[in-house]
Amino acid sequence: MTKKERIRCLIERKPVDRLPGDIWLSNRATEKLVREWSVTPEELMERLDNHLVMVCQLDNHKAWEESSSLELALRYGFFHFEKEKNVIFDDWGIGWDISHEGIYGVHHPLRDSDDLGSLTVPDPGDSRLFERASQIKAKYENEYCITGVQDLTIFERACALRGFDNFLVDLKINRQFAVKLLDCLTEYEVELAHQFVQLGVDLAFTGADFGTQNGLILSLDDWKFFILPRLQRVWEVYKSAHVPIMHHSCGHIMDIIPSLISMGCDILNPIQHVMSPQELKKRFGKEVVFFGGIDTQQLLPFGTPEAIEKEVKRYIDILGDGGRYIVSPDQCLMSDVPAPNIFALVQAIETHGQITS
């Protein structure tokens, strides 16, 4: 069974030989493991036993994580880098600080203006955008599940353009502008989804964080009014092409999971440990594949290998019952996670992820 087949079987509720794992690393964590384990980046992917290969358009910030993609993106002018500030500006005009592990927005082109006429919307049909994605797909598509990454989907891009605080205020007192901005972004994302379908991805990944540690960022009513119908339009592109969907949302999002499932979500990521795995399994275990769960806030950076193995087994016993679980940390691993702990994670997935008849 190939890794691609294993993921497809999980989605289609067919038996698998073992539970798949997938471990995402920051650039610094990758460099650290390559050095400490004396492997190449490609050998590292094999050693982690990852099942997904992520591809994105060249103007996606995920392109910065792969040197060949970044080189092309800079050459084509999809980004420009202000080296003295350690800030990369994307083709929306959003400035991203890259001086830390991870990124965060520091320049928001609509922060001081609600004039959409001043916003330049990139062309998702630019033929150059998927040049590198096509090369990666051709290299890995026989073995791996090729996953099209369409993150910062609608809500998060609106926050990045306007500023998080400004946009949350807009949703309450400047609702007409908020609707126009969200509709503009939805049209872009719908066309981008068509491009991923044309590329031939095996799985669609949409990403927008709707949760805090304790609940939703928006009220449930606001989420259903502003976000649900627009995200559904994007998903309909994939569903009409029979491409399954994985949605990523950090935080405690229990209240919107029923809606995500009814909209067509096949895989839910990263199911952070702030949500009870028992409740998730009881309420949604027959309807969706779970992906994630292993704590990255305390356990993986500060725990022992023994504690990590115990927690992996616990999550597999709960969420893996019935075989619909992709074993993974509940976030991308940073360089503060010791290499022995990552090794323990890989070993625990291999040991306890076997399916016995």
C-alpha cells in the first residue's frame, strides 16, 4: 500500500494496514534534524514517514519554506524582500516579519483605509504560479498524497490585509465593507481552487484559524454569516471535481465542526489538545478523519520520550479506533523540540499505529 493509497483509504472508510503519520517541521527544525541525524532533507521526509507532500502557488508564503520555490518567486516578482527589516512583502502588499521562527504580519495595506479600490488583487491564473508545484507533483505523485495548500483562506487574509483588530471591529460596525472584502477574497480563492484542481492534486488543504484556546474567535452566528457560505463556495470547486478536503483551524473549534462536516470536510486538522479527544471521537468519529492531536505546547518540547510514547498510544487508542486517524503533532514542530523527542514520536507512531485484525 502506497502512502497515497493509505490516505485515500482512510477518507473512503476502507481498511488500512497501519495508521499514517505526518510530522511538519519549521525550517529551523528541519535544519537542526538534518544536521543532528546526518541526513538530507529528502531522507528526513522518509525517516519521519510522512504521507503528504504539500504543494502551493509561488505567491503563497509556504513557498518560502522551499529554496527552489523561493528563488522562483523572487525571480518572478511575487515577493520582494526588505533585508534590513527582515520583512517579505507578498503580491497583496502584506508585509511578513521572518526574523523569528514562523511569520507574522507587520504591514497591513488596508489598515488605514477601507477603500477596496486601492487593493491590487493578484491573478490566480498566472501560469507561472504553479511551475514549481508541477515539478514537485511529478516527482512524488506515485507514492505520496499530493496536497494543494490553499491557506490564509478568506478570513485570515482579510485579517492580514486590514489588521486583525481592525477586521474584527469591521465585522461588528463596518459590516458592509467586511462583506465586500470577504466577497473579493472569495472570488480569488474560488479561482485558485480551480487552478489546484487543474494541477491534479489528491487532496485540498484550506487553512484559516477560527479558534482560540477556549473557543471561537468570532461568535458562532458571525462565523455562519460571514465565513460559512464563502468557504463553502471554495469547497464546492473541489467537491465537484471529487477532490477531498482537509481543513486546518487552530484552537477550540468544537462548535463549528458539525458545520464543517456538513459542508464536506473529510479531514480535520490539527485537532489541538485543547479539545477533548474522547468528545471528538464520540461526536464526529464516524464522519471525519482526525489529523493531529499530539501536544506541541508542553509535551513535545519539554516532555520525556517515555511520556511522548504514552501520549501517542493514548491518542491512537482513542482516535485511531476504527482506523480513521493520521497521527501527528497538533502544530508544526519548532526547533525547541529536542531531536530525541522527535525520534520518540516517530517510533511511537510506528509501534502503536499497526492495525491488527
